[in-house]
Amino acid sequence: MSLAKNKIVFEDCKTSCVDIDSFSILENQSILITGGTGFIGKWLTEMISYINFTNNINITVYLLGRDIAKFKEEVPHLAEKTFVKFIEQDVRYLHDLPNDINYIIHAAGSPDNREHVSDPLKTIETFYKGTQSLLDVASRIQGLKKIIHLSSHQVYGKNENEEQITENSFGPFEALNVNNCYAESKRIAETLCSYYKNNLRLPIVILRPFAFIGPYQNLEKPWAINSFIRDAILGGPIRILGNGLTERSYLYASDMAYYILRSLILANIGDIYNLGSNVPISLNELALKIKSQSTVKMEVLSRSSKENYLSISKLVPNTNKITKDLNVSETFTIDEAINRTILWNQLNKKINN
Amino acid sequence: MIKQILISDPTLRDGNHACAHQLSAEQIAIYCNAADNAGVPIIEVGHGNGLGASSLQVGLSKEDDKTILETARKHLNKSKLGIHVIPGFATIKRDLVNAIDIGVDVIRVASHCTEADITQRHLGYVRERGKEAYGVLMMSHMASASVLVEEAQKMELYGAEGIIIMDSAGAYLPSDVQEKISALVNGLKVPVGFHAHNNLGMAIANSITAIEAGAKILDGTARGFGAGAGNAQLEVLIAVLEKMGYITGVDLYKILDASDIAEKKIMSTVPTIKSDSIVSGLSGVFSGFAKHVTRISNEYEVDPRDVYRELGKRRIVGGQEDIIIEVVMDLIRNRK
Amino acid sequence: MKKLKVAILGSGNIGTDLLIKIQRSEFLECVLFIGRNLSSPGMAKAIAMGVKVSDESINAIVKNSDQVDLVFDATSAKDAKIHWDILDKLGKIVVDMTPAKLGVFCIPAVNLDEVIEHRNVNMITCGGQASIPIAHVIGKTQKNVEYIEVVSSIASRSAGPATRLNLDEYVDTTENGIKHFSNVKRTKAILNLNPADPCIDMQTTIFAQVENPNMEYLQEEIDIMIKKIQEYVPGYSLLVPPVFENGRIVIMVKAQGLGDYLPKYAGNLDIINCAAIAVAEQYSKSFNNSK
């Protein structure tokens, strides 16, 4: 039985997957996804499921994660697919992988900054040791064609004046701040990638994700859009914490999955790409949009330490490189993204209750 | 702004490829005298693949390294004496120690364009002995600009005072040279140089493109005497640079004279772009393979163009001359 | 048949690949896999295979001396010297995978019976294991060999940082090995790294300068030698049989790996490990026979 919420995801994959025939290159290939049971892993599996189903090209997916049982519980319709295979392991202690793997998407590690401040050592280990272990094993796989390393926009440091962050715009880093553990370990992971690419000739591509939104993203996550949607589903009020003029951008989940799979087949080895949306939106506008899509009336509250901010924080990628090289563009506007996310979460909630 | 270009002349090194490494001590003496007199800053001598490379694999030298270097040393006054050194062929203990003892001034340590880390020891040793050390990336058409920059940066860290990229297959078009040289100039602190081959008739044009993109060192040989279709023709290069207002320190008339002497005294044939060389360039095959491909193809009656195509397809690098035989055997087998 | 108890010192690529090969051997049992860091990939592999491991380096053998008959030293030339001082006193046999050159040179297809009279055996180099048996046959079958030269090409990805830094030692050791086994005075070894993707298999060409070569005799003996090598290196094959071309004998061989711990293209690492296993097995057989 196909549940209504799964149908949303399937439809979204179909919308985002503009050029499905381009994936015929992946016929009978095996893709390993580390962090395979997380948000990105689920969406990649959904997209591959759609591609396999529609074009019958028999892609195998190895999902590597620490909690397979949870995955099976959350997405039984994916877990039961025959093309999905599981490897239950902590990426930090990886020492062996099936040697029929052709592609690797390295998405292990949580971007949740609450975890980072609570357990900085684990964060550092996951990105440093985890990336090294993975690349070490990868260097012994003969038929490996490409590795997509998912880094983070946080490697750019503090953005002070750029409207859009290009792949070369680096800002300053604060020293001696434990919050840096995520950004710094993502940076060392990128340096590891350069080593393995340069000295061991591993075919590595780096993607630097910005913000995403969509089904499977936990609304408890501490990011503005998730909180706003959760507040809206709970009936409001929507609370903006800090400066409402802060600018962000959001790439819808199925577009994200499509971009990543496109990078698998089209990205230039050794290149670095921003992965995100280049359409900026302030938190004020975002809150209003979410409010307008809710059936119940609600307030938008703003809570901030200052009346006037000296500068506005902006976190919007320049996406020229990825759109040109991978020939991709967003298929979901922010309004549609919000709409689909709310709808899915409402259905998901009903089922859970 | 002074537009100074450093000229290095490997007529007596790359030219050895063109005559199966048969340059004699007498010929070396004659050309050294002439080029020294013309004010060529660096004269490079040796077996085609450099120090310690006289071998059945690449070809045996008529003269051993010691004779070549001592002869050149004796006949050079103003010009510096240079050599080409590929780790894997030349070792420090067996070859480099003696060469520096004989009095070599400039040592260019070379590797395939993606393998710069094999040059660390050799570059370090040259610097230890207080000699001029350069890094050379051969077959540079086989790597992207960003890879070349990474490899060149390693050489820079190992102590290279300049990095020369070689178009060893004569495969570049000016736009390739522009892209790669500017990336290197951008990414390096030390000067960048270019060494051309003429398979596609681009040697002079590519050399000029290189300096316009920021290169400061150029290689050229008398009459283009060098592997395959030959190198950038030195006397033409000097004339063109002079016309463009660059300073090389080389006397035009005297280098014209030197090249006339070279043609008469050291070349059995003056390099031209033969039909096979064009296919070699298109296929991206190491120019030093030309003599071997011609000989073995004749011997086993296969089309040398097919051999070049196949070598290119297999992405064979300089030093793998033995594969030519295997490719020829394969072609014969497939024909049957 | 009692299995010979062996320990592996060094948990890198060579050590780990040896471990996997030993698991298949009827003559050897790995009782101890030793490194310095329990969390290295090789260690993790050994633990997963249920092999006893230690991070105490040479001390692990000192402590468990009664349990170990033979040690594969897969560390570095520098450490191998320190280890041998200790292992010699303990009366252990050492198969030295490093370029330390402490013991007798070994090419299993040529001098297996002779080397097991000694307690420290040196495996020369990967290129040496591929080329020296052929050079030996040339030396044996031809009169007046003036010069032998061997050229190996390996995949860039199979050459780690230590190999790249130590090309000179590789050349030097291989040249000495050829002299030793062919009795030819002038030799040369050349190594090429090829970065082609997909990776190339290890390929070695042996050239010889001989006046009036006896090609028939050479061909016969080469065929015998190839079969002998294939007994312990399954991926070894003759690529181009002996030809006399341009005044030189040319023979080409290829070594494909078994794909145990390292991919198949790493034939250079595979061949030296296969050779080392053959040596250890010979010790085991001789102990069993003498009992």
C-alpha cells in the first residue's frame, strides 16, 4: 500500500528528476552512501528508487549507517526494496567494504550544531577519522569511479560582505571556540580529500551543502525554517529568534538529491561545488510565507537582543558553477517547498499519532 | 618593465633523441663553442632522457655521461652547463654526484607530470650542493591545469627555483598553453618555463603564448633539433623575441651562425614534421618514441600510425619504450 | 603436518596482505599480527579475522617468543635493523620485506633450498621478484652476456609515499639482485610510474646484450621458469616471449595481483608477498620433513 506521504516524495522525485535518461550510465552500478540512513541518504535512496522503478536500470545502493533498525522503522517502504543493502557500521571504524562498489557518496555526520557543542570530540572524529577511514578503504577498491564528498558551507568561515558566497570566498575564523569543531573538522576532511586525490589518485569531487528543506528533515532541528514550520503546524505563534533581516536560502530536498546524483555522473574530478539554492530570503519573509500557508491564523513574534543590527548575516551560495557544469536548476520555489514540507509533516504526524 | 626571458638550449640533449643518442664528443665540442660564443645562457647536454638514461630501453649513448659532461665543460665559458635528470633512471649515488663533481651548473629534475614526489630527494641533493635546481613536468598535456599546479607546488617546496612544463608530445594548441601557464604563474612563487615540440607546427606559437601568459623561461634548439618533429627552433625564437622587444642576451647573428654550424656538423637530417609525427602529436605520444616506433614498425611491417594511436589510447608515458614492442605484437596478433 | 607459527611485524598494506595470504596456507599459521596502532585499517581487518593482535611492536614477539617460529618484517629498513638484533638473539627466522638487505637475497624460483639454510632472508624488491628469475635464465643459457637491463612499469596508485621517496634504493637493490643471480657484471634497473586510469598491471621488460644468442635454449628454459614462478605467483605471466630485436634479447612479463587486500593492479606488492609466503612455506616443509 502506498501511503499518501510516500506519494508526495515519489511525485517530488519525478518533478526534480528532469533528465532521467542521463542516469543510464549508472546501470548495474553500485553506490555506497555513508550516513545512508540520514536525511540525505533517505532522499538519495528515494531518488534512486524512482530512477530504478521508472527506467529499470538496476542500481544497487549500499547504505552505511549506525542505526539500521531505526531506518527500517522510519522508511519501511525503502528498507524492503531489493536494491537496498545495509552496512551497519560507524564510519570512524570502517576497514572493509564490498569491492563491487563503483561510486561513493560520503554523507556521514550530523550537521546539527547542538550535537557539536555537546560532543565536540565525536564531531571531530566523525569527519576526520571517518573521512580518512573511508578514503583509505576506497583506495583499495579497484572499480571505483567517483567519490562525492559532502563538506559544508561552514568551511567558508564568517561571511561579512558577500551577497553570494562563491567557491573561493573565505572569511575569518574565530580561534579557540569549541563551536568551530564542525567547521574545522570539515576543513581537515577537505584537506584529506586533496591528499587522497593527489597522492592516491582517488576520483574525488567536493560538494559544499547550504540549507535544505523538505520531508524527512526533522522539525526538531535547530534551524530557522524547521522551527517556523513546526511552530506553524502546532498552530503558532511563529517565533523569529535574532535578527529578522538575516538572509538564508533553501534548496528543496528532491532537487538536492537530483543535484547530488547529477554530480555523480557529471562533476569534474577535483572540483568543488556549492550545493544549495541561490534565491535569498530573509527570516521575516520566510515566517510570513509559512504563516500564509497555514490554515489557522497565527502571530509572528520577533525576539532579538538588539534593536538595530550593524550587519546582516547572509548565507546564500553562488550556484553558477553547479548549475553550469551539471546543467541543473531548481524545480521547486520556496513557496512550493514550504507547502510540500508542511503537507508531508501533517500526514506523517497523523500516522504517528 | 624589463621583459627578460631566460633561454635554455637542449640541442645537445633533446637532439640526441633525433640521432639515436649518437652525438659524439667532437660534435658536442663544436656546438658548445658556437652556442657559448652566441651568449646562450644555459646549454643542456646528455642522453635524450638525461643523466643515467643510456639504456637498451631508450637507446645506448655513443658517449658515456662522463665524456659528454667533461667535453661540454671544457668548451663552455660564459654559458652554464645544464643536465636533465629523471629519478627512476638516474640515481644520486650512481649519477648525480659525479655530474656535479664534473662541474654541472644547472640541474633540471624531471618527472612525469603527475609524479612530482619522486623528485624530492634529487632536488634536495642539488640544493645541498649549491647548484641551480629546476623542476620539470614532462608530458604535461596529460594532466589538467589544477593537477599541474599541485605537482609544481610540490617541486617548489622541494627546492626548485623554477618549474618548466614540457609539451613532450607536441600535443598542445596555444589555448592549452595559455590555460596551463597562467594557472602555474598564478599558483607558484618561482618562475615558470615552457619546452615545446613541433608535431602540430605550434612550437614557436606555443612558446610565444607561454611568455605572454607569464612564462619566463623558454627552451629552444638549433634548427629545432630534438625528439620527434623537433623542438621550438632556437634561432627563430630568438629573432621573434627580439622583434617583440624581449631581452634574451643571445646575439642573433651568432646564434644564426651557430645553427648553421649545427646543421652542417651535428645533424644527419634536419627535423621536419613527418606524417607520422602529426599522428604522434594528435595521439599525445612521447616524442622520444619516434625512432623506436619507426624502426619496430618497419621491422614487423605494421603501420606506425596505428602504433601511435594505440600508444596514445593506453596513455603510455615517457620511459615506457618497451611497450612499443608489445603494442606492435598486439597489432600483428589482431591482424591474424 | 604441523603448521609453522608466524608473526607479522607491520600492519600496513604489505603486512595485511600477507595475513590474508597466510590464512589460505596449509603450512603457515599467523599467531600474531603486530603494529603500533590498534585502530589502523590493517589491525581492524586482523581483529575481524579473529587473529591475535598487538600494538607493542617488537616487544610483542619478545613476550611471546615461545609461540613464534618465523617473523615477516614488513616495517621499514631502519626498524628492520633494530628488530633483527633482537630476533637474531631469540633464534627466530626473519623474512625481511624491507630494503634493509640484512640477509641472503631470495628469489624462490631460483634459490629456495639454499636460503632456508639461513635465518634472515631478504626479498629484494618487487621489480626484482619479477625480473631476476628471467635474468637468471639469461645468465644460465647464454654465453658472454655483456649487459642486462630491466624496466618495470607500475601503476602510480600502487606506489606509496615510501616507494616514491626511495626510488634510488629500489634501483640500487634491484641492480645488485640481478648481478647476484645472473653473474652479469653490468646491469641497470629502471622504474616508471604510470598514472593511467584504469590502473595498469605491473609490467616488466628484461633486455640483454648477447652476441650470438641461443634463442631456442632460452625459450625452453624461460617456459620452465615461468611455470615455476606461477606455482607461487598465480598472476605472473609471459607477455612477450623472447625475441632478438635490434641486437638485444627482449622478454616481457606481467604480474597481476590476486586482489587480496590490495586491488589486482597492485601486482608489484602481490608478487613480493607471494614470494615471501613461498619462502616461509619452504621452512615449514623442511621442518616437517626433518622431524
